[in-house]
Amino acid sequence: MTVIQLIEQATQALTKQPLYFGHGTDSAEQEARWLVLGALGLDWETAAAELEQAVDAAAETTVQAILEKRVETRQPAAYLLGECWFAGLPFNVDERVIVPRSPFAELILNKFKPWLSEPPKRVLDLCCGSGCMGIAAAMAFPEAQVDIIDLSPDALDVARSNIERHQLQGRVRAIESDLFAHAEGTYDLILSNPPYVPQWEYDALPAEYHREPEMSLVAGEDGLDLVIPMMLQAPNYLNEGGRVFIEVGNTDEYLANCFPEVPFEWIEFSNGGSGVYTLSCEQLVAHKNDFSDDSLSDLVEGL
């Protein structure tokens, strides 16, 4: 069989299965291409001529094995291949971190224009997981020092492997911390794709999500267990004129309704995606009382 025939065969096989595609692909055809090319050690952009080349029996067996594992285990393809791409860069991934799939990639590639008037000198990626956002930011801003923070030692092991992969040991530092607890100094730019999924929503998600670490997805009954303290604490770690960009996914409408006085600026993406907002340091300071425990108690009683 040729490579393209293997992809076509794999597409048909995956289409017949009760799989969910949403961890780097959005269809059986894309997933089949990724799995087949990955299993054969070929790039996504493999030339058409190479796709017409025949593969031997051993290669066919390798492809078949990875397809069977995808169906039987419901692991996202990125885990089976040990790699995922984000903002045009490859990253090591496994079941210790969620699979990168954030619309943040577009923001980073556009260097956060028009919100940043000049390149940031210090950047923080909070709840970093694989480190993909912080590392991509370091590539976008080659003069910046970047800290990446996560509570999970396992996630930080993966993040450190990606720092080494991209040879950024001199500019990107991985820190184990519960939010800002061990952050050092202040930053011009804080990025975060924190856990934001309500427990009830997580329980109903497809099996592929349940192969990811639950602590990287779930944030209490309403999805805001981390986002609110993050906004409360962030002004203490932002320089004047600094900004936060935080992803809350489908919890966006609920968050906005919880804090109607807070001027969340929701990002519109050209390449798809939603649920990311930005606030300036000054806006966070002005609305600090909104995120306080007393205000939240009143809020919960009123919802």
C-alpha cells in the first residue's frame, strides 16, 4: 500500500468508531493523516510525491497498531505520538499534561498586538502544563525572560523537556508553585490557560478528555476556583502598564455575568476559538474588591 492509501484506510476505520476529535484535529480524516504520518516518521506537510510511495509490511503493521490503540484506549493522538504542535512549534506531550489546543497560539504569533505597545521584558505563563505558551512567547519575544509555573511536578518535568528541546534554558525558567506563591518579581505580561471546567461539565465530556490529568481541567463546581484568585493576586505581580490574558473557554459567559462591572475584553480570533479575555493591571487594581471573598459571598447568594 502507499502512504495515501494507508491514510484513506485509516480514515474509514476511525470514522466507524465512537471517537472524539478535538485534541489537535477536528475530523477522522485529519486524525488519520496525523497518526499515519506520525507512525511513519513523516511530517504533516509531506510532499504529494512521498504520499504515493509504497510502504512495507512492517510499516503497515506499525500503523495498524497505533490505530488500534487509539480506538481501544481513547487516548488523544498526541499522546500516542508523544508530540503536538502549537504556534508552529513541536512540543513533547504525554498523559502528565493536557494536549495543547488553545487559541492563544494566534495571540502569541501576532505578538499580542494591538494590546502591547512594546515587547515585554518579563513574561509569566501561569498553569503552564507542557510549557507550550511560555516557550512560544519566548520565541516570539527573543529578548524576554520567561517564567513558567505549574503546581504539578509531573507537568513541570514535561515542560522542562520542552525548554531543553527548544534550547531555551537561559531564558525560560520552570517553577513549581500554587499560582503566584513562588513567583519572583513582576511581569509585563501574564498568560494563563488554567483549569476552568466545572465538575459537572467534566463528568459529561468524551472519554478522550478523561485521559488527560483532571487537575489540569477541573476548577470546582463553577469552573472559577483558580481564575478568581488569579485575578485578585495578579496586580501584585504586574508592572505598570502590564496585562493579563486568561482563557476560560465555555465558562466565559458565566464569568462575565458574575462580574458585570469588570470590563473584560474578549479576544476575537481569526483562526477560530473563543473564551480568552484581557485586562490591564490598572483595571485589575480598580476592580480588586470585586474579586474579594466578601464580594464573592454576596455574588454566590445572588446567583
